[in-house]
Amino acid sequence: MSSILMEPDDLAVFVGGSGSRTSMNFTTLCTSAHRIHSTGVFSGVNPLEFSVPLLLLQFGICAGTIILFHQLLKPLGQPLIVSQILGGLVLGSSGLSHMKTFRDTIFPLRGFVFLDVVTSFGTIFYFFLVGVQVDISIMKNIDKKSLGIGTFSVILPLILTSLYSTALMNTVGTRTAKSLLIVSAAESFINFPMVASLLSELHLMNSEFGRIALTSSMVSTIWTACFLMIGTLVAPQNGAVADSVISLSTFIVVSGTIIFIVRLATSWIIKNNPAGEPLKEGFVVALLLGVLITAFSSKAFGLHIYFGPLILGVSIPPGPPIGSALVERLDFITSWVFMPVFFVKLGLVINVYSIKLKNFLGVSFVIYVSALGKFLGALLVAVVYCRMPLRDAVSLGLVMASQGAFELGMFKLMRKEGRIDRGTFAVMCIFLMVLVAVITPIIRYLFDPTRRYTVYKRRTVMDLKPGSDLRVLICIHDQEDVPNAINLLEALNPTRRSHLIVYMLHLVELLGRANSQLIPHNLKKDRISTSCPSEHIVNAFKYFGRNNRQTVAIFPFTSITSSTTMHDDVYSLALNKTVSLILIPFHKKFYSNGVISLSNYDMKMVNNEILDKAPCSVGLVVDRGVLNLSRSTATNLHSFQVAVVFLGGADDREAMFVGARMAGHPDINLTLIRLLKKGNVERDDVKETRLDNEAVLQFRKATTNNRRVMCIEEVVMDGTGTVSLLRSMGNSFDLVIVGRRHSCCPMLVEGLVLWNEQTELGAIGEVLASSDFMGNAIILVVQQHTKLANEEQNKNNEDSVTPIDRHLAKDEAKELPIQTKPYMF
């Protein structure tokens, strides 16, 4: 049997242990056609002697082992690929399968027929998914600096490893010597999908650093493809140039045909699939059948079986509706069922005990020189030409030197074609794991994207000068968030003297593509593209801006990224646009009848990240049902009732000044309810109490002549009194604003939440949001921005402050809008 993953020579390694047995004994495998399904242990038979039970057990052991290693290594910052290769080695011929009993029981030769067929299907779909997630439109973002980094990251290691391999020819075995030049070429190449995969796992995909790494790796991938084509023509595998020309011509013709047909088909699918709806089941099935057809066509034309599915995936438009639907259907079963078997089968043919030390050292040094060349190629260009900070340049060099499952597949194809011997193949696989295991924790240590979001001046509504424009970043997850968002913007009282500048960010989860996108929308167009997932949301804000064109400016954006890095786009936009307030929807929806919608865990994680590191004040918008239009600020039929609950502390002071801005709206009645603690002020609270009194005095002065503002002070003793006062508010208000944290007055919130309960809304916000007496009122929970880069920290971390940060500090001192251009890109 000629296996896609295991050749006769590999079977000799697997069965013979040391590899001493000849491969001619393993050209044929026999299996009983009638021993497929077991009749059960109660009939006196061993289930593992039947193909299906054995296959299911192998699936379970392979997936379970890799999941176990992933959970053990995750706290150490190791990526999934390390756990996958390590799991394969542990179960393979270098580990448990080195023992004859385990090998004959779990991985007998007769089981390889079924195992190989099923695994081949899995790897076919894996390469298809790799192609689907490659967004070739990223090539439009390639500039001179990305071109320089990507080019030198390939050419420098290729030169160094070629020279080093030539020098080592006479010091290693004959078979290994023939493989060294092939190893030097293979190790010098960089693949865009694997760089994107690492960046995604490190949560750096949509940072400026991640975008530079993606564009640079795309350049490297283009160079890799060019060198492979040249190598095929100059040094054909069997010495037949004519065959190589025919093979290359077939490659180009088949690629062009697939791309042309698929582009026409996907355009028709998108046109006939309802806008905003999931991809129809029939379309999904048709595309999956296309994967099998392209795999068959590839073999029929003499190409690798993975080539057709890879090109098919690249041809499919990434993202929704097609790309996201395919990734959602295939990703889990491919990554956690089929691919674990692929890695274990690689481990079965890797026997570290048969590798000669001399050959091991020779190949490992070539791999080391290649990784060093990639690192230096990216580092030198990034520092010298791009003026990138040293820490970021080092991180970029390490990212460009990383490898992944795509390279493993390439190594196996090279082994199958006889270009490298089995010892060289084993060393390449092992060093890939070691390289990634070393690189990833270093990158995590060196590159901390949050330091870029440190600011040198407080960005709050409270600190805005009178008459200053208010810049607000409002985040939207779906269309249900739009009505409350627009009502809040209207309530913020935009005037000709103090404009409201709104940056609307629609957050869309990234599925079906490798790179994230931050898309600005042009409101001058009559209509937003129907293919855009933000069409209806952008149009709603567009109309709001038109109705208030003298006082409101709308700048809509769409962020398409993974939920683990979604907060980075929020940070970047808030930082670059000098925003004073971020408004984000709460991950739960409460209703006046006591019903609570299901919690969105991903949204909760995004909110927590924003609350933790946002470069300005944050407001959590709690939806308690759609507000009655007749009571919104958009009409003059009824006044809009707003209440501010003030206990004390920085967050409550910020909430009070948000209310103070709203108080200027002619259709808003504002009530400030201040809760005072009975008794003397404790020594630790004197400073906060003084700040609270000064803030309240400033609020009273600002609203002295406003008859629509009422101030109420109530003395309470404990949390019970606080709840009673909140309950007395009833459903008289359309909007209630409250601070998130109340550390200065713990007695007033005692018992409102459990002592160990972590709540994003704070004690008062949690009571108001989950109450049954507030009606459909919107709850706005405010957190004031307090994190600043103090002078002592800046002095101690002078080396970690980039030119961008210094430029940012200079701009903030001048109180000018910041237009950052990281790394001079």
C-alpha cells in the first residue's frame, strides 16, 4: 500500500524501531474485509481487532493526548502547534509506540488503511481552510518597507544556509549531505498562513505590529513561490526538464481554471444568498464537494493532492458570508479530530533513537542558521530602514522565523518525494517544535501592546473645558444596540458651541479570514455597499448625522477581528481620535418583566478588556428594553427624565459631569440624587470627600440658572437604606447614570453584591440593571479614566517608550488631535 502519509520506508521505521528492517517487506498490507464492525465484548471478541472500533479509539487517544498537552503547556505561553507535535512524538515511535505491546494494540499495521484514508480527508480540508483564511487583498497594503522586510527575511537566510550547507557536505553522511541544500531552501521560506496563525494566537492580529508582520510575511510568501518555481525548472526532481515544464504549466493552467470558475460561482452564490443571512445549506454542500473534486483533479494531473483544495480556498472570498460559514462548519472537526491523527502519524515515523549524532548536529545547525537569517533579515531592515523600536523589531524578527503545520506538510511531501532522508525529516520536525516553543514566550515577554495605550493626560468628560467639542467612541455589536445609542448621543446635547464628534465602531467577529480589518466608511456616498455587514447600522447613524449636521459629525468604522483582539481596535481608535468617552453595550440585556437575555461571553471579555485598559473614560450601556419613541430626546412631545445617583468617588464624579452636559438639552430634566453617609467622615475618606464636595459645587455653579435641574441629598446608614432609596425612584426616569466603583464609601453598598462576586456594573449598577422597578430605563454605568503614565515610571522605562509615545505626549501637551503613523508607515 502506498500511503499518503506513510511510505514503505516509513513503515520500516515504525515496525523495526531502529529502522534496521528493509522496506521491501512492507510493500503490501492486508486487512480482513469482514472484520469492520465489532459484535461487542459480550460475544467473546476483542473490539480492537475490528477496524471501526480501533479507528474510534485512535481518534480519541490522539485528540485527548494533544488536548492534555495543550492544557499543560498553555500556562507557559506555548501555542497549539507545540502541543500537537509533542503529542505526536509521545504517541509515536520515539515514545509509547516504541513499546511493542502498545504499538501492536493501538497502532497495528492492519489499522493503517482506514487511518490513512480518514487522515487524508482531514488534511485535505485543513489545507482548504488555510486557503480560505488567506486574504490576498492584503497585498494592496504592501509598501516599500514591508517589501524590504519580507524580501530580506527570505534572501538572507537562503544565502547563509546555502553557504553553510556547502561547507558541511563532507562532514555528514552521504544521504544527509544530499538533503542539506534542500533543507537550507525549505527552512528559509516563510508562509503567510502560519505567521497569521501565530499572530492570532498571540492576540496581535489587529495591532499595528500585526499588520506589519502580515504584509511582510505576504511578501516573503510571494518570494517563496517564485523560488520554488525557479527551483523546479532549474533543478528538476528526476533530471527531466521537459517534465518539469509540463508540471509547471499544468500548475498554472489548473490554478487559473480553479480561480476563474470559483470566482464566478462564489459571485453567483453571494448574489443569490439573502443579505445578512447565513449561507444556505445547499451552497455549503456544493463548496465541500468542490474540495473533493479539486483534490481528485490534482492527483489526476500529477499534482499534490493538497494543491487543488488550497487553491480553491484561496479563490473563495474571505469573511462572511462564504468564508465564515465554511470555517465555522469545518474548523473544529478538522483541528481537533482529523489533525491530531495527522500529527500522531508523523510521530509514528519519527524515531529519534535511529538518528546519528553527526547527522543530527549538521542538520540542526543548518536549521539554526536559517532561523537566525530570518531573524536578522527582518531585524536589520526594521531598525535601520523603518526606524522601528528595538523591542518591536526583535519581536518582528522572531515572528518571521516561526513555523507551523503548513511547513510540516511540506516536509512530509519532501520526504515522500525522496528529497530528504528520514533522519533529516525527523530533525526538521523536532526543531520546528523547539523553535516555536522558544520563540513564542520571548515574543509574549518582549511585545506588550498595552503600553502604547498609556496616555499622559486624563481624558474625561469632567476635565473638558467649557465649550470644548466632545469626542465619543460608541461601539455597536448588532442592530439592537442602535436605538439606545442614538438616544444617548442626542442626550449628550450637541450644540454649535460644543459639537459632538462621534466615532461609531461596529464590532464584527472575524471568521473565515486570516487577517483583521478596520474599515472606514465614506458617508458622502448615497448608499453603503450591500455586501458590508454594517450597512444598516451605518445608514442609521448617517441619518442621525444628517438631521443634526450643524452640531454632530459622524465617522463610522467597521472592525472585523477576532473577539480576543477586538479591544485593540477600540483602544487604537480612542487613542488616535483623542476620545474622551467610550460607550459600549453591556453583554446582558435586562427587561422590565425580570427576563434576562443569555449572556454573550465573548462580548463580556471584550468589555472587561476595555474597562481594564481604555485610554479614556468608559460608559457601559445597559439595555432594559427599547425606549418608547415618544419619550426619546428626538421629539418634543415629552421631556426626557434623567437621574444621576451620586455616592462619591472618581466614577461618580465623571457620571455627574456626563449628566451636567445633558442638562443643557432643552428637553431634558435632570435630577442629581446624592447619598450621604451618616456619621463622621473617616480619615482615609477625607481627600475623596473634599474632591466630591468640590465637584458637586462646580456642578451646582454650572447649572445655577437651569430650572430643569434638581439636586437631592439623602442620608443613609448602610446598603439597605441605599436600596430603599433606589426603589423609591420607581420608573420615573428614562435614563439613570451611576458610577461603576464606590471604594470610598463601602458602607453605602454593603450587601448589595456578594463579597466574592465580580460585576462589571458595580454594586449600584447591578441593582438598577436587575431591578423590577426601573421600567424600560436605560442604565449608563460610567468609569472615569485614571490611568496615566507618571513621570517616575517614564523615567525608569525610558527605553520602552517609543518615538510614537513621545510624539503622543507632545501632541497631548498641545491639546491637538493625534494622527499617529507608527513606525513611519
